[in-house]
Amino acid sequence: MRKNLFVSLLVLLTIVLVLSACGGATPTATEKPATDAPTEVVTEAPTEPAATEEAPTEEAAGCAIRIGYVTDVGRIDDDSFNEASWTGIQQAAEQLGLGDDCYDYIETQDTADYVSNIEAFVKEGYTIIVTSGFLITEGTRTAAESNPDIKFVGTDQGQDVDYDGVDDVIPNLTGILFHEDQSGFLAGALAGLMTESNTIGGVYGTNTVPPVVRFKVGYELGAKHVNPDITVLSAYHPGTSDVAFVDPAWGGETAQTMIDQGADVIFGAGGDTGNGALTAACNAGLPVIGVDVDQYLTVPEVQACIMSSAQKDLVTAVRDNVLAAAGEGEWTPGTFYGKAFLAPFHDWEDKIPDDVKATLEDLAEQILAGEIVTCPPGSEGAGCPE
Amino acid sequence: MMDEKFFIGLLALAFVKATPITLGALTGIYSERSGIINIGIEGTMLVAAFTSFIVSVVSQNLWVGLLGGMLAGGLVSLLLAVLSIRYKVNQIIAGMVINLLAIGVTNYATRVYIDTSGIAGIGVLPKWRIPLLMDIPILGPILFQHQPLVYFMFGLVVLTHYVMFYTPWGLRTRAVGEHPRAADTVGIPVNPMRYASTVIGGLIAGMAGSFLVVEAVGSFQKMMTTGRGFIALAVMIFGRWNPFGALVAALLFGFAEALGVRLQLGDINNIQALVYLTGLGMLLGGTIQMITDFVKKKETRSKIIAGMVAITGLIAAILGQTLTFPPTVIPFQFLGILPYVLTILVLTGMVRGAAAPAAEGVVYEKQ
């Protein structure tokens, strides 16, 4: 009898350990934007450890330019981060008139493979290499330093690696970042202007991912900017990053808690967890604001409720930088800030009053002009400039 | 601040959070009482969640979706039963196989059928507000303004308790789980009983999985069970393989999780809330202990200790409500471990008599 109890507990413990090991071994989930990418991390890692799935094809002699793309851990068509960068590369290649065999990608299966995946493209003689994700920052920088003839573009990779406020520039490397706080600020302003109860809520993934924190910081500031007396309820998922982005039930319950406390606009920024908050609020008949991409298009359940999304334009940023690397446009080594803005209002176009729209446009201009600080120094975990 | 609304919100949320976990624990109770270890609850829930989403979208009816999810849960558990009984696979491995299989199958199917088609969920089941009962002050909003599956969960807890301990069928199930040879000798069909019990458990796990789709979220997301099936397993053990024990454990867990969310929202002084709630908890626990001591005529020392706990709790609660505390924010990661810490603390005292069914995990072969 005792033995059975012991065995049951032991098995439970093993499962917990195995599961947490899966999460721990794939720390990519830490600087990932608040999309559903960590889902892929969890599902992929245990089944196919440490293997590169697709080696770049050899022989593409007719190409003047060859573009190689190393994804973040996960799949190329993840509806989010990896896919958006790849779309940008495809657009650039099309614009450059490259044939299909002049650009290729490697799906990274494990964080340990980043360097060897970059090396594969270097050896094949690729001229532009795009890498995806915060955790590949060092690998990309090392490769860029030892291969000065190849241009590198990295997404989610700030180039101020010693955090002294000045970019540590490598001439053949551009790192793309986004001001999530700016689009978050506009989302907060929209929520602050549309609320009737003077209480709004935000449901977030984990605070260990700086872009998520920046969304939160911006959202709260934006709401208070247009509506100083507003109450902003915020909650992070307490789990580790492998769970924090894939728990829609938690997101929904948390949104419901906020609604019970009077919130009448909900912002969801945390992959599936955030999407759960959006659907719960929508089921309660309340307006919501999405994140990262235009979620009107990616979360069909909430089309009737979604006022807008705090979007960041990864596709354009990658496309423009790849074009610049190919000589079409200005090459700007160091950190490149992509655009972050509010997605179209879609079904809410008519429901949002004109003066609200005017205020939002006004705020957007002020933010771009640097008149409003959307990411104040001292915001813990947000990676704001000090 | 910590007014009526605070408690109502907290407790109502605790019941919602406890629902899938309690249902999962009932699944475990059914199969393990009959002697089949079921650690595949998580996977069963996941497959059921997926199926209920697809079925509800296709049929445009959430109740049909729920039914589909339950059937899927029953089928997955049938697989477990066949592996464990017919093919005599190690039951822990069979359960793990189901968990891994569920992740693979649902992720693949999501990718192929949901992501590409952009099909949308059809909302969630509306709340059933029970007439008259819902108007009871405080208790009404906590207990009687929920979505249907929360009530079903209560119903199933009572029903399972009755079936397991007050019917011949339940007696036979337990006999098969404790001493299959003896059961066989008196003519109870051991393996058919095990099949039946495991599949019934599977239907309930199906309900737990469907809960996530037809009540909580309204759509399916990959791996959306996020460990609730494993928590259910722990809750089942802490609840000593008893339905009501599991319910209490799940409620405790749900309450702590709800508290973790509630304190994070930032409109409540965290320290004050914790002092106050701990005080209330001690008052409640101490009083109950004292009453049972009197009823069972325990020695005076035990009564005094219980009384002291209750009085300390009362003082803490009063202090918590009246004193002004410095504004403190507890890191939300700490609030995140609250459910686990609280569950362990309270239940370590209760698990003393825990005993798994004796023949659990042992294949039965006729001689």
C-alpha cells in the first residue's frame, strides 16, 4: 500500500521534472514576443532533440545574392514570429528578383544548434544571413565578426549588449527591435478613452520576456495619460515561460476576475494565454485589444469585439533590412527599431468616435516625435533605456 | 477593499478553477478504485478538449460538443484499459503513452485542421442562475451563478460517492481494486469491471477537457490543459481516493490560485489581505477542530490548542482588517506557488490515512 503511494508520487515527480526540463532546456521562450511561439518550443523539443531538419540546398550558382534564414526554436509556419520574418525575406527576395533556390531556411530544433545552423549557411557561401530570436544574439554577433563579408540581420536582437545605452556596432550586422511600449501606449490610450466604468484590464504572459513587460508598461502609461483617474488592473501568468503563453483557461479566468472588478476593456498580451483573455472578455460582450499582429485576422472568435491590436511590423522591418543588405536602401548597422503601431479598427471603425481616433493619431505623432516617454527608466524587466 | 465583493469573487473563481481538477480526480478515482492506475488523465483531457471543439463547431451546438468530448475521453480511456488489461502493458507507461500521444495528435490535428481553416469557436455555455437560490446573500453569487459544468461537477462528486460506497456495483469495483482474487472467487468479473470503471472515468475526464473549451475559453489551443490532469492526480491522492476529499483538495487549490490572481491586480494591499485571510483560516480551522474535539470527547489539551488557534486567528483577522499596512507588493511568482504551498501545508495533516487500492497496477490473471 505504502509502496503504491510512493510509486504514484515518484511518477508525478518524474513527470513534473520531465515537463519542467523541457521548458528549461529551451530558454528561447524568454525573449520571445508575446505570441504563441513557446507552444512550439514545448512540443518540438522533447520529440526531436538537437537535430537540424533541413540542410540548405547546395548548388545555386546562378545567384548573385543568397539569403539564409535561421529560425528561432520552432517551426517556420508558426503563425507568428518565425513566419513573419520568413515572409519578410520572401518579399525581399521577390523584389530583388531572386529565384527560389537563392534563399532558404533552417528550422532550429534546439538552442544548442544556433551556431551550427549559422555555420551551415556561411560554409555554403550565403551572402545575407537572417537569424531570429533574442537567444541567438551572441551567436549572430560572433558569426558576423568572423565573417565580415556576409551581412547579418537579427530579429529581437538589440545591439547594445553591455547595456550602456550605446550600440556596440558591428558593421555588417543589424539587429531589429520594436518599441512594444509605443503600441502598448496607444492601446492603453484607446482603452482609456473607450472605457465607461473607468476600469480596464491587461492579461500578460510572463514578466521574464522584456517585450511583454514593455507592452504592459506602455499600456498602463497610455491609459493614465488620457485618463488620469483610471484604474488599470494587470496580471502576469505566474508559471514558467513554457506554460505562461499557452494557458488560455487561466487567461480567460483572469479576464473574468477583472471584469468582476469592473473592467470593461481587456488587453491580452501573452500568446494563447492572452487570446484566452480576449475570448473570455468577448464572450462577456466587452471590447478587447490584441497584440503583436493584427489579431482580428488571427483570432476569428473575437472579430466582433476586437477594437484594435498593439501591432509590431516584423515583416516590413525584415524586408527592408534584407533589401538594405542587398544594396537596395540604406544599410544601418546597430539596432534598428521597427514600427510598432495600432492595427486597423476593422469592425469598430464606425463605433470608435472620431475624436478618439484624432487623439490617437495625435498621440502617435507625439510618440514618434519623442515628446511622450512610453518606456520610462526604472521600469523593471522592460529593458527600457536608462 | 476586502469587502463582500472581494470574497464573493474569490470563492466563485475558486469553484470555477476547481471544476476541471475535481472532474479529473474523479476520473482517477474510478479507474484506480478498480485497480487501474491512470496517469493519462492529462492526455485524455487534451484529446477531449480538441474533440469537443471540433464537434461543437461542426454541429454548431456546445452541448453536442460536450458529448463529443466525453465520448472521446471514454475512447482514450478504453485504449488505456485495453493496453493495461488485454496487453498487460505496465500501466504507468501506458498512461505516459497516452499523454504523449495526445500532445502529438492534437498538435498535428490543430495544425492541419484548425490553423489553416481559421474556423472560429461558437462561444461558451451561458451561466445557469438558479432561481431563488441565487438571491441568497453571499452564498448565492458564490454557488449558484455558474456555468452548467460547475453544477455537474458537484453532482458527479455526490453521485460517485454514493455509487462507490453505497451500491453493490461500487463494492464490487472496490473489491476488484483491493483483492481481485477474492472478488473473482465470489464470482465478480474482474476485468470487465475494470474496463467499465476505467471507461466511465474516461467519460468524466472528457467532461473535464470539454470544460476548458465549452465553458472556459470557447476555442481550442494547443496543449491547453497545461498540467491540470496532473494536478488532478495529486488532488486525488490528497483526497485519499475519495470524491469529497478530492473536491476539498481541489477547492483549496482553486482558492489559492484565485487568490494569486486577485492579489496581483494591484487594488488590494497584499500583506493585509494575507494576514486577514490567514486569520480567518485559523479561526475557521480552530473552531471546527474544537467542535469535533467536543463531539468526540477528546482530551482537554487538544481542545485548548484548537481554541488558541481560533483565538489567534480571530485577533489576526481583526488586526488585518483594522491596521494600516505599508503598501507592499508580493512578487507574483510567489503568489503563483501559493496553491502548491497551501495545498501541501493543509493536506500533509490529512494524508496520514492515505492508502491506494491494494491491487492497483497489478494485472489480474485467472489461475
